[in-house]
Amino acid sequence: MASVPTGPEASFFDALDRHRASLMAMVKQGAGEAPAGVTRVVSRFEDSVGLQMIPQCITRKIKSDSPKSVKKFALILKILSMIYKLVQSNTYATKRDIYYTDSQLFGNQAAVDNIIDDISCMLKVPRRSLHVLSTSKGLIAGNLRYMEEDGTRVQCTCSATATAVPSNIQGIRNLITDAKFLLIVEKDATFQRLLDDNFCSRMSPCIMVTGKGIPDLNTRLLVKKLWDTFHLPVFTLVDADPHGIEIMCIYKYGSMSMSFEAHSLTVPAIRWLGLLPSDIKRLNIPKDSLIPLTKHDQMKLDSILRRPYISCQPFWKKEMEMMADSKMKAEIQALTFLSSDYLSRVYLPNKLRFGGWI
């Protein structure tokens, strides 16, 4: 018989409960509506939504009688006809399925991916409304139950074996959880280590998700659905480097390429739990456990600092400026210098208990 997760005493969650109350107050105030867009090239930022399309922006025309675009036009029609059949029959296909219907015609998977995104933007509907799904790579663990579209009941656990993120997030229903928070973990290795250390059980009730690096669409949709359904505090655990910060920004504010779907993908309520550059200094992590920023890292960091949403996050900006000044970055694994289980036993519990997020 599986053991029932036993979490900390109720007072441990006081800071989380206060944070959730403030989030609920924010939700009750309401969020603005995103403007309708016509293409997905130019974005603007709105704090309550994230990056979203602007209504008047650059468009791209594809003509059937133009030698430059005739092939693209034909491919769009081909995929539109497949989408029509999927919608008519109420069936679904992955982008990979579509590519393999005529791989010689499409040439490569990227061509199919781009056309599907263009169609989604042109019709102003989420990609899942086209009945085209992505293959999920994300994982979920913790106190969560739900039913998939075909009636399959799924019960996520706090054990070392995580559950794959469903490929049809729109179809899942009857979600049930008593979780106090949702933790997004950047890397699969860190996610698995936390499960092996029984972090999920010791912090129960909670939910953990990983997109295994840059999150796929389904992982982002799941995080958004959990936020919309339960309004849980959502935190990110990423490396203290520009790449980790970029991934956190995708969950929170979205990306330029998917700005036309901002309302269904972004969770602006997300908070940065760790690893903070200031934590490296506070915990006296030795310099030989750190990694110098590369030229590419510095360019990425400068790019993030120039983004409009950073002006709304002065604490984030301060942390990034600290990283830029030190010219050093750190992976979460740098905490093993203190002890092999410092992350799960000390660092995260203290952060959650005393409100160590920004």
C-alpha cells in the first residue's frame, strides 16, 4: 500500500496562505482584455497578460500567383484541408502526424510547425482549436487528480515516478487538488532529484511541474489551466543564469512567437523562488562552484534587461544587474557544495516558509 504523504504543520504555510490571499484579491480586480491582432510579428506588453499582439502591425501576404510564395500557399491549403477533416470528424493529430502524411512534400518538420502557427494566428484561434496537438515532454507530480477526454482517470503522486503532461490539455476535466502551491522546475534532472529526496511528499500538499528546459505548449497550457482553476501560488526554480531567467519569462510573460495566444498561455502571477543571484552571495557559494558568463550569456542578459516587463519587476532587475556585475552564473547544483540534499531539505523549505520569492 502506498504511503500517504505527510507534509509540514499548518503554520508552515502561513506565508503561502497570505500570498494566495493577495493573489485572489488581484484576480477579483479583474484583468484587461487583449486586443485582437492580425499577425504574430509585433508584440506589446501588458502586465496582466504578458506579451501580446498589437492591433496594427506588419502583415505578410502569400499569393497563389507569386513564384516566391506559390509553394507556401499550396502547403497552407494542404494543411488547411487536413485540419478541416480533423475538425469535421472530431479527431486530433499531432504536428508529427501531419508531417508524415507527406514528408517529401513538406520537406521538414519545421515547415509544418510554422504553417500551423501561421494558420492559428490567421484564424485567430488557439492551435488546439484546429485539432492539432503537440507531443508533450513535460512531467507533473504531487497532489492532483483529473480525468482525460477519453474518460481515463489520472492520479498524480508524490512518488519518484512522475506523470507525463497530457497532450490534450483542453480535454482534461474534473481537476481536484488541495495543493498549497505549484512549483515549476526548469530542468528534468533537478525535478527528478527533488522527487528522489521526497521533497514533494515532505512539502505536501503541493504540485511540481517541469517542462524539461524550454517548455512545450502543453506544459505551458497545463500551468495556465492549474492557475485559472485553483489560483495557486506559482513559483519557478531555475538556474541563476540568463537561460533560466528566459525560461521563467516564457511561463510568466510568454514569447514573441506565441504572443497571439498570450491569454491562454501566460501566468503573470508567477514568482521567482530561486536560484537568485543574491542567494549565491548570501550562502557564500565558493567561486569555483560558479561559471563565468559567456559573451552569449551577456548578450542574452542585456536583451532581457531591455524588455518592457522588466520595468515592472524592480527586484528581478536588481538580481539580473547583480549577475551582470559579477559576470558569473550558477546552476542549481551549486547548492550541493553546502550538502547533497541542501536544495530539498533547507533551501526550498525555508524559501516557502518565510516568503523568499520575488
